[in-house]
Amino acid sequence: MAQIHELSTELTNQIAAGEVIERPASVVKELCENSIDAGSTRIRIDFENAGLQKITVQDNGSGIASDQIDLAFMRHATSKINSERDLFNIGTLGFRGEALASIAAVAHVEIVTSSNNQGGVRAVFAGGEKKLQEDAPSPQGTKISVADLFFNTPARLKYLRSERTEILKIVDIVDRLALGHPEIAFTLTNNNKILLKTNGRKNLRQDIANIYSRHLAERMLEIDGTTPDFKISGLISDPDDTRSNRNFITLLLNGRYVHNYNLTQAIMSGYANKLGPRRYPIAVIKIELDPVLVDVNVHPTKQEVRLSKEKELERLLTQTISDVLLDGQQESLGLNNL
Ligand code: ADP
Ligand code: MG
């Protein structure tokens, strides 16, 4: 056996990047989440060639001070948590301090940013190293451009799916982020063609109309329910409006889009036998809870979380949905006036 030796920073960064940055859509997700955490009200995402040639995310958020740029791109450096207590009380989408370091390890990155309306700064990173930093004009906020993704990790490039699939994954993640943040105006373009535009006017039904369809959005039913630990709200489809898979169910836990099989099942149970075989509803459900009840630190991409009191939440979802559908049914039969 060869001697044991420590790996170079460049190599450890590439290894770690593999966990967070799987494909172009991961870059879009991480950059948008940073923009959301920075308090932006407008986020614009442009990409070319399925994101492999270029992805640019521009926001009007807090910006980064010029003396913080190096830290922003350093692994495990973050402005979002300080202590162990914070780790179990996460109020932001990011906290691991990995995304920018990971992206910079596997792509060419340019950042132009300005904070507190001070003069802007521009920096360029490649293969994990800073190549340049200079004063540059910038509006308040941050613009990050990621070019030549996976240029130095050919195995990852090979593993990517067709251009169409990668584009659909980018669209899907931006759709979910937009549904989770109706207070932010999102614009998404591919080769200058607009794929999504929301207006940031806090109107979920309008956003669903933009993202899915107006007809569907108009017929969706409002839900609203609480227990001492959870508050749920959102819109669910009429049982006649269904899809052939569960990808149209969006669960937002304190604004974070998450995958959770049990919660999805609980939603389906609320529809009981009103759905046909292998038919699934469309739903956007916002779940608010004390952050101490959720452990986000399960997976690097944070799309899987662990929940305390999950059973209580499942019951709340099923009950609230089944009540709303019953009301809807009675209304359409004119029974509510009896
Ligand atoms: P994390 O989001 O987990 O903190 P990142 O690597 O994604 O880690 O970002 C590192 C830090 O850079 C963040 O904590 C934040 O302070 C800063 N940052 C990144 N993107 C932005 C942005 N768009 N606007 C303002 N600050 C940002
Ligand atoms: Mg982040």
C-alpha cells in the first residue's frame, strides 16, 4: 500500500463539490438560495446551453463587502450560523458554507457585487482559486456568473443527461423556489428566451397560473390549518385536476422546498378515494413551524429533512385537505345553504 498522505485543498474541494453540485440545476438552486437569504426582492437567472456554458444569477440583495469575498468562497465559511445552537435553529436556506467554494472548484466563476450601495467589486475564480479582484461598478446586490461547469471533472460531465432533461431540472427548481417565495420576482431565461416570470406581488394563485396553468390555478382550493406546533396554508387542486405523477406537489417547510414521502402520502390520504388510480393532485403547501422541530443537516443539498412530530403534521395535512374537499363538494351540490 502507498503511504497515507493528506489530499490537496484543490482535490478535497472537488470531492466535496461532488456532493453539492451534481448538475447545472444544483448551481441554480444554490445561487438562488443565497439570493433569497440575502433578502432580495428580484432574482434573475439566465443560462445557456443547459447551464454548461453559462449560468448567471443576479439579485438585488445585501451584496458582499469587498473584504468578505475570499471568505464567501472559502469552504465552511458562512455568515448564517455561529454556534451549535444555531445549527438546530436554522432560519436561512443556507448554513453549511459550501456552495460558493464547491461551484468555484468545478467551474469558472465571476462575481460582481456591491453592499450598502458602496462602490462595487469584481472577482474571478477558477478551479477553486481567486485569479483577480478589482473595483468595478455594480448596482446594489450580487451577480454571479458560472461558466464551463465541470470543465475539470470530465466524469461528472459524462454523467449528465440530455440537454432537455438538464433544462427541465433547472426549470423545476426555479418553479419551486418561486412557488416558495411569492414575495420575490423571479425571471428565468434560456438563451434569452423567457421560461418563467413571476411578479413578486405575493399572489400564489397568480404564480401557479404562470407556472402551471391559469385554468388549473383558478379552480384550486385554499387550505388553512393549525395545531400548536404547525401552521399550514396553500392551494390544492380540485380532485378532477390531476397529474400522472407526484412531481406537482410542492412542500415548503419554512420556505424550503423539501421532498418527503410521508407528508406527500398524507396529502394523498386527504383526497381519499377522490383521485383515480395512479392520479396525483397538484398542491403548493406552505408549512410553518418552529425551526427547532426540523433537522436540515441531514444531506448536503438539504432537500431531505428530519422532522420531530411528523405524525402530528401528517394528521393535520390529511384532515385539513379532507375538510376542504368535503366543503367544496357540498358547495357544488348546493348543500351549504341547507
Ligand atoms: P452558505 O449559504 O451556506 O452560507 P455559501 O457558500 O452559499 O454558503 O455562501 C457563503 C456566504 O457568502 C454566505 O454565508 C453569504 O454571506 C455570502 N453570499 C453568498 N451569496 C450571496 C448573495 N447572493 N448575496 C449576499 N451574500 C451572499
Ligand atoms: Mg448558500
